[in-house]
Amino acid sequence: LIRKYENNMINKVLENIKFNNLGISLEKYRLLLYPYLLVEWIEFLTEENLIKNSEFNKRNLTGPEICLLSGYTKLYFKKYFKSFDLKFNNNLLLYLLSMYFPEEIAIKHKDYILEHPLKKEIIQTLIVNDIINNLGILHFFIYNKTLNLDFITIFNKYVYIKFFYHIDSFYLYKNFFDIPKNLLYEYLIEFSYYYSLFYFFIDDIQLLENEKNKLKFHSNLNKLYKLLLTKNNIQIPTTEKYTLSIKKLDSLSRSLLITMIHHFLMINIDIQKFYNLFNENLLIQLFYKIKDVNISTEQELKFQYRLLQMYFSLIKKIFEKQDKDRFYKSKKILEKFLKKDMELKLIDLFEIINVLESSIKQIV
């Protein structure tokens, strides 16, 4: 069997190496965003006796050091998740296992794959590797610190958002032909950030298993993406394999963000109308102000995530009654407080959200 599928297996290994290398390249940029958490994570791994503190220059890791830290982080989480059972249905289990094996083997031998004696270990290894490569060494640590999510909750939610909803910040990387590397990395990190917004929304995993919800999400995402391409005078692609430009990336990034907010806040408005209102009311600008605010400590990071929670709650209130007065009032307030080149601090953004909250409460 191994000889028969030797080329398939070699290609699978080479593909995994590409993803690992891309993850390490992105990590050089990601770790710069959280130097204060990096030090804490290295100290945590030291306490777990996985590394020696002296192995790393904590403030400016080299490529080999990042590779080593990534490996130790994966090792820690693989051990951590061993005591947990997988609570996914057979269809999702088969899908996850099929990603580990070459496609031809997965198709022809799916019944045997489901009975694999190491299926739990295979899936846990696959998911841990994917999270660390895709979203970073500090991903589990960040959302444990900021949203008080335990590691297994992050693990399970990630499985649904990536492998059930098929939202993947890397699936387009083969098409990035004409984009400077630094801009490409910037957009991939931004996609992974939107990925992580999912943790703010649904707590009930059963809601995520709904096939109808998934299809609706993809329908709205495709509709909005095409709308934004048209607005930007970009030709709508007829196949999945096409060269992406910066404008296409912008449209993809924005459509993913808005579709996630629309879908997971369960806003009962057509996606196109929601986008128009969301954009006209400057609510998307408020989101970017919160996202891009300068953060230099763990406490500020927690404050930023608290602001995001308040922001999503506010969006829900603004749109829940489809009240024109609420739209008008929020727009006037944001026009007053948001200036394009004005740098806002966390406390400024907190005050803006509070003013918006107060104004909505006054509207019966």
C-alpha cells in the first residue's frame, strides 16, 4: 500500500513542509505584536520543564529560535489534549482524518480510516499543528488571557470555524503571485485575526453544527465578495485559480469580516443592506479603530478585547429593531468622534462606545 501511494505521500509531506515554513515566516511578524505575552509564554514553558529559559533571546527571536519555540508549543498542546475526548460527529471526524492521509487513500479506504486505532492522536496532532502554523504560537495563550477561554474550547471552536465552515486564511496562498511578501504576510495575519473573532460570538457548539447555517454563511460571503469586487471595478473571477491583487485581498478581507459579524450576531437583514448600513454609519471604521489601537501591555490587550465585546453587543442593539433613528443617531455620533487621521487611545474608544450605548437607550 505504501509503495502504491508513494508519490501521493511524498506530495502530502511536501505540502505540510510548505505550511510549516509559511507559519514560521508569518510568526516573525506575529510575535512583534505581543512581546509582553511572548516573555510570559516562554516562562510558562520553562515552568512546564519543556525548555530552558536561557534557550531564547525573548525580545528578538531568530528564525531557528522561532522554529524551536513553535515545536515546543506544539509538543505542550499535544500532551495537554491527550486527556480529552473528541466530540465530533463521524462526518467531521472522517473529514479531519482524510486531511492527514493522501486524498486517494482517504477516498478508497475511508471505512478503515474511521477505525484507525490512533485516530484521536492523529486529529489532535493535525489540529494543534494547524492552529500554531495558521494562527501563531501565542494563539491559545492570547484567548485564554483575554476572553478566559480554556484551551479545549479554543480547540473545538477552531475545528468548527475552519473544518466545518471551511474558513481558511491560507487556502489562497498559492494564488499570491504578484504581491510583495511583506504585504502578503500583513493580509494573511489580518485574515487570521478575523478568524479569531469567531471566539467572541457563539458559545453553543450545537448551533455551529447546523448545515443550513453553514450554507447560508457561504452564500452571503460569496454574495458580498462579488458586490465589493463590483464596487471596486474588479472583474469577478470565474475560477478559484486566479491571481490576487491588493484590491482583491481588500475586498476578500472586508467581506469576511462583515459576513462573520452579520452571521454570528444573527442579524436579520439582507447581507447587502447590512453592508451598506454598516459602512454608511461608519461602524466599520469604529471596528478598525479598535483593532488597530496601539497596545503595549497585557492589561491594554484585555481592555481592547473588552472593547470588542462591547462593540459587538452594540452592533446587535443598533440592528435588532432595524430602527432608522438608531442608524441616524449612531452615524451622527461617529461622524463627530471619528476623524480619519486622528489617533485614538483605548479610553477614547471606550467613551465613544458608551456615548453610542447611551444614545440607543434613549430611543424607545
